[in-house]
Amino acid sequence: MRHYKKLEVWKKAHLMVLHIYSNVLPSFSLHERYDLHNQLKRAAYSAPLNIVEGASRRTEKDFAHFLDNGLYS
């Protein structure tokens, strides 16, 4: 199993999630929070979670597939 926390791409994706949670989401108005808030949270988590899931795969092809999914999520 690869150590995803050592991957630079995962570190940057994780920082993106932290930035969205600490800076972007609190700036939404109450009206936007119900729709955009949840959608943005799911989109932000998609990239790092795909990297983590891909890192647990056995083959490089599977790993590349999950990295590709994270890129276009």
C-alpha cells in the first residue's frame, strides 16, 4: 500500500479542503448554504478521497484510474 500522506498531490488537495471549510463556506449567505454548501463540500472532498482510495489499490493502473477520477471530480 502506498502512503498517501507522503504524496504532494494529496497534501495540496487536503489544504484545498481546509481552505474551503475555513474561508469559503463561512462566507456563504444563509440562502446559499443549503444548496451550494453541501455541493461544494462533496466536491472538495472528492479529490483527496480518490487519491486515498487509489493509493490502497494494488496495481499502478488502478492507482492511475483513481488519480484520474480525482482530477476530473
